[in-house]
Amino acid sequence: MDNRKQGGPILNGLPSQVPDIDPEETEEWLASLDGLIDEGGRSRARYVMLRMLQRSREKQIGVPSLTATDYVNTIGPENEPWFPGDEEVERRYRRWNRWNAAMLVHRAQRPGVEVGGHISTYASSATLYEVGLNHFFRGKDHPGGGDHIFYQGHASPGMYARAYLEGRMSEQDLDGFRQQQSHQIDGKPSGLPSYPHPHQLPDFWEHPTVSMGLGPMNAIAQAQFDKYLQNRGVKDTSQQQTWAFLGDGELDEPESRGMLHVAAFEELDNLNFVINCNLQRLDGPVRGNGKIIQELEAYFRGAGWNVIKVVWGREWDTLLGKDRDGALVNLMNATPDGDYQTYKGESGGFVRDNFFGRDPRTKAMVEDYSDERIWNLKRGGHDYRKVFAAYKAAAEHTGQPTVILVKTVKGYSLGPHFEARNATHQMKKLTIDDLKLARDHFQIPISDKDLEADPKLPPYYHPGQDAPEIKYMQERRRTLGGYSPDRRSTHIDLKLPSDKAFDAGKRGSGKQTIATTMGFVRVLKDLMREKEFGKRIVPIIPDEARTFGMDSFFPTAKIYNPHGQNYISVDRDLFLAYKEATDGQLLHVGINEAGATAALTAVGTSYATHGEPMIPFYIFYSMFGFQRSGDFFWAAGDQMARGFVLGATAGRTTLVAEGLQHGDGHSHLLASTYPSIVSYDPAYTYEIARIVRDGIHRMYDPADERDPNVMYYLTMYNEPMVQPPEPEDLDVDGVLKGMYLLSKGPDNGGPKVQLMASGVGVPWVLEAQELLAEDWGVSADVWSVTSWTELRRDGLKSEDDRLLTPDVEARVPYVTQKMAETEGPVVATSDFMRAVPDQIRQYVPGHFTSLGTDGYAISDTRPAARRYYHVDGPSVVTQALISLADTGAISIDKAAEAARKYQLDDVTAGTSGSTEGAGA
Ligand SMILES: Cc1ncc(C[n+]2csc(CCOP(=O)(O)OP(=O)(O)O)c2C)c(N)n1
Ligand SMILES: [Mg+2]
């Protein structure tokens, strides 16, 4: 049967294998339905059937629920709550806000600036924000804690405009929109960022949203983390809610829908999505031929969410009340979004002819309506009370997250040039006529003369703080616990771990061979044992704990699950049993790297959002980190997240046999592009211990003066090797700055070379050091480079300083200083592509070459892969000899001899590395 002709989920839901035990009775029921259709008509029959379904559900007989309901409000007028505010007063200052938001963007288009902005998004959603800000969203001073509000990025002018009415921003501030550096007040850059960027306006914005799709996931992670804090007894978050404002176009992003299931199965009733369904995205309609609200209703309901639709304003209630045979609802159901959009771009007469006129019954309904009255039949999202009813129901709903689907008009109230136009998203200026129309509509007391004086700079409007409306508005915020958006970063003091906690890392592994990943896990385990500090650690794992040796955490720290463990665990008798618990410490998010990065953000910003420092240790397959979830890390940086990001199974030659999509030889390049990510590629566990300690102090030691808003990225490997103990005279400063001398070359009187390597490249330069001495009489110093990226940043900083004061002697970059004291050419290598060590090329005096794992990863043994990329000991030796020849120290024949001797062109001749602890 044609799928489209099926009767929907009810028919589909009839279990085909259950026998009909009383066919006669079944027949009677069916016959009475037929009779009902004949006598009462299809609409009546439909109504009765739906009531029967409702009753069935009340009686818990387990009928499948409908995935979509009619295209009407979920909350009928009879169920609307009493509205506690003064609607008239709230409307007045909402209008001022609309005007100021539009003027802010319009003025930003003035000659010589022309930085633009977005007008239509806020115009469509002003009511949605105002209902929240006047009645629901709690500020940070509320005794129950503040709510987390994710403001839609393109609506930012509305939030600035409100801050202006609230007295938090001045006209001068508003005029700095999108001129962050060049707009100066008292000689200081004082502009406003285009979108909600906490990094750029840290006392105001809290949650960055503007890259579409990040907001929905980050909001889910925030709500999840709030429950986590509650369940672990860290903080009472039971009154705090997360509200995320999203665009209907934004819901096309896979990320927007990608974590809905988590919100549902963790029963995040502290989470509300508000989707502004203005039916338009940037270019045109979101679903011209379909209905985005209906689609989203089915989708969210299917995912287990509570769905509230706000489709129509109160003006429709009378008409719907008269719709006895469902003709109007039928029209509503059958009209595609493309038409609804067009109606709002036309006129009341057009709506009469093209909507109501399609059925004689509906046509008759509006016969005595003027065109103007028809035009005034509003959409739900512009009806204050309908929105209020929805928010109230959402806030009070338990056991499920709620999505509110609100129908609005894009560019609402800005006149015919803006409303519902396809180009509205990008329109930035109002003509003088538009200005006058908007002024009239918003009842702004500004004369034609004042508008005409300079149409490029129409005035803002503020009635003064003593105006009753402003007093009312301020009082509302006071009652709700302060302004929003509002970001704070004061937090309780974190008790730092004792130095003893890092001993395991410093001791080395004795005779045992362990990979640096395992070494790190030992460090982490000891940190988690630290009293006070330990419970502040939140390990985050997108599956693969076993791969990284973290299954040892299962029985003690346990895996967080708000429902605990309600089944008999298959491995309950094992020492390392899989253990889920309500107060589990590990955030195990399933195979979901983007979700894990969202969790990293929520946990890593807890110091600000909750005033409770919590330290995320997000551990993942390094290939699936920055490459996979890059934009989430970017937003985490924007939100000033702090914590540790651990790229395990890094490198292109260590994770043997996994091959092309697993072998990470470039994440350090990607990481280097994030200003707040400090990245390291350590070789040994003791380096890791030092780096982790340094990171914790940088982030949370009040005595540390560096910027605390950083994330440390450490790559770790899965190749087992003896982890040496920390050398007595370790150059700790060097480890942290990016390089230190690991092994001085022998005093053999031969030519000198400098071998620099990071991570798992270090053992092979040590091998090369030996070969160079034994086979070629060359003395090689070996440097462990813990961070190519930090060395480069240090070099760039010197260059930047020099640019401004060329006549002042510049600070010599760290790597230049260190290498200036050495002799001989430099060969640099790692398990990453050459561009990673090449980052420091311009700061190394003298001859410099690099080796690396450029190209797609391959599946092979470690020795073969190392020979293939030429990063093994003999390749380093040969390159060192070439460099010595190129600098005139030896003859090139030696290098040629080496290439032949080691059979560099033969991958089967490679010997560098073991096959132990192979593929993951
Ligand atoms: C990941 C990403 N892709 C593209 C954009 C560019 N962009 C900005 S707004 C917009 C349209 C938004 O439409 P919608 O979500 O419906 O929001 P509305 O303004 O209609 O409320 C687009 C495509 C973006 N910000 N982020
Ligand atoms: Mg839209």
C-alpha cells in the first residue's frame, strides 16, 4: 500500500500478531464508528476518536500516541492561566525596545561605519524574550540560583536595547555595536560584539550561540550538568532552568536535533527549548511546501519531549470556537508555510481571498470582518498571553524536557518592507518612510522633524529611569533576581591538590612498559583520590574508556546515570564491573564526541555559571577531537571554559593498524588555531604530571597571574614503553615553556647536531643519537619538545612587540635563546605532519629541517609505518648527516652511504618500535 495513504500511527500501531478473540464484538465497534461518520460527519467522528484515544491513555491501556496534532495551540483558551502582569505597561516598553534595537542596527549603518547587523530576528522574537524576562527567567541573585538563557545570536540587538532601558548601557555603548576596538570611550575600546560572545563582553553574555546548532546541544549539556551537580551533592540546582532560544532554520543543523534523546532519557525537565518559527531562514522559507511546526512537533514528540505549540493569537479564539465542523482547522492544517509567509507579506484582503475564501464555511466566518480586522488576526508568538501560558506550562512540566514551538512573523512590526520578506534577514536600514511607520506603530514620541534631521541617525528613545514603565520593568527584574543576560566569574576557592598527588607520574614505571595514556590515567587516579579536590574532577568519555585503561575507574568513581543501574549487570562479579550510579563521577556520554565537547563546556564553565569550579578531563580518540568537534571547542573557548582535553591514541605510527581515519597526525595544527588552547605533546609521564599540575594552578591558583581561561590539550599515545623517572635536575620551566635538553650528546669530538622531537618521536631520536655516535662518530643533543605551539606563540609575541617599538631591543624568543647556545644543524620530528615542528622554523637560528608523518594514515605495524613516513631512528640519522653535509661539516657521501646501509627505501627494513599493545 502507498505509504502516504496509510492511516497514520494508529493503524500502524495495531499489533499484527495479536489474534482477534471476539470478532463479533470488534465488528459492532466498527459498525458504530461507521454510523457516527454517516450521521455526524468525518470531523465529528475524528473528534470522538481523539477523545477515545485520550481516555485510553488516561486508563493506561497503552495505545500509541499521536505524533502530530492539529495546527492549533496546544493550550486552549479555557486552559490558559491567569496573567499576573500589566500587559499594557509591558507592551509599552516592549515597543521602545523594538525601536531601539532597530535603531541600533540602523545607526550602525551610518556612513564611515556601515557594519550593519540584524533587525528582523529580534523583531520576530521580542515578545518571546520579554515574557521570559518579565515573568520567568531568574537572575543570578535569585535564592534558587539563576537560569541559563541561551539567547539567539542574531537577536543580540534586542538584548543590548533592553540593557539600555535598564540603564546598564548608554547610547554611546549602543553606538559601538560591531566596532569592538575602534569605538572608544575615554580612550578605551568599548564597542559591543555582534553576537553573544562572553569572551568579548565577559560581564554580559554567558552562552555563545551564534554558530547554528551549537546552542541546542550546549543547552542540553548545561541542563544535564545541572542535574549532575545536584545528584552528586555538589550544589542544589533544583530550581534552575535552562532556556534555549533557537531559530526554525537552525533546526536543520544535524547538531540541533542530535542530542534530543539524551534530554529525553535523562528526563531533563529543567530544560526548555523555545523555537521561534517565523517560517523563514536567511534565504527564504524553511519549509515552503510543508509545515515546520508540524514537522518539529512530530520529531520532538517522537524523541520523548513535551511539545507545546503556540500557533495562533487570541483573535483566532472566537473563530475557532465557531468552527463546528472543523473547516477552519482543516484549512489551517492544509495550508503550507510558503502560503502563510506570503499572507503576511500581503494584506487582509489577500488573506480573505486566499485563505478563508477557499471554503465557503470559512469564508462566511469572516464575512463581517473588515480587511483590517483580518490582518490583525495575529500569530501566537505575538500574543503575550499565549506565550505566557506556554512558558508557565513548560516551567511546571516534570519528567520531560519541553519544546515550545512558536509561530511568528520575521521582521514583525517593521512595516511592509520588512515583514515576511525573503530578504528581511539581511536588511539593515529603514527608509525615512519605514522610520515614520515604525515610529507610529511603536508610538515613539519623536517628531517627523527629528527623524528628518538626519535619517541616518534617528534618535534612540528612553523615557528616563523615573518613568513608571521603566520602574515596573526594573522591579520585575529585581523580583526575579537581577538582570539577564549577566555573566559572573566569581567562584568559591578551589582547594588545590598537594604536590604529592603528582608523585606517581614522577616515579616512572620501573621495568614495566606502559603507554603515556596509561601514565596519565595513573596521574588522574591519584588526583581523584585527593580529598576535596578529587570530587571536583569530572572525567568525560565518549565511550572507549576501556581503550584508554579507564575502566579501572568504573567500580570506584562509577558512571553517572540519573536513573542508577536498574538491571543485573553482566559483569557484576568482575573486579572492574561496569557500574552506573546516580552519583557517579564519570560523565559517559555514549559515542558522541560533539556531546562530550558540549559537556566539557558546561563543566569547564561551572566556575562562572555556578560559582563552583569543576575540572573536566575530556579524554577521546585524538582524531575525533578537534577534527570532529572543532566548532564546539571554538565556542568553549568563547565561553572561557577551563579544563583538560586529552587526545589519546595520537600519532600516525603508534596506533598500529587502525589506519586512515584513526591515525591523527594533525590535531596539533588544529589545536594551535584556538587562542585559548595550550597544547602539549609530551613524551613521558613525568612531563604529563608537570603539565597537568601547571594547568590546574594556572586555572585556579589565585597567586598565578596568567590568564586562567584556558584549556590544556595533551596528546597521549598507546605504545607501551618504559616511563623513566623524572630526572633530578629536570628543567621544569623548559617542560612548561615547550622544550628542554633531555640528553646531551657524547663528548666524542665529532660534528654536532641537534635533534628535537616531541611525544612518541622522542624514543626514535634517542635511537638516532646512539646510531649517530656508533656508526658515524657524530654527537647529537636530544631535546624533548613538549610544545611546538607554545614555542611558536612565544616567538610571535616577540615579533608583535617589535612591530610597535622597532627601536627597542626585542625579547629573544625562548627557542631562539635555547638554540643559540648550541652547535650544529637542527633536525626536528614528531609523530605529526611536518607543519607541526615547522611552526618554530623561523625562530631557530641556523640550519633547520623536519621530518613528519605527512599524508593519510596507513594500517601497518609501527616499524613499517615509521619507515614509510621516515620518522624512525635511521631516517633521523640520515637526515642529520644530510644536514651536516649541507652545512659543510661532512661529505654528502656519508649520508648516501647511510641511506643505503639502513635501506631507507624499504619499509620492511624498519625496526623502530614494538608491536605490543597494538590496535585499539
Ligand atoms: C553554522 C552556521 N551556518 C550558517 C550561519 C549563517 N546564518 C546566520 S542566521 C541564518 C539564518 C537563521 O535562520 P533561523 O534559524 O530561522 O533564525 P531566524 O533569524 O529566522 O530567527 C544563517 C544561515 C550561521 N550563523 N551558523
Ligand atoms: Mg527563522
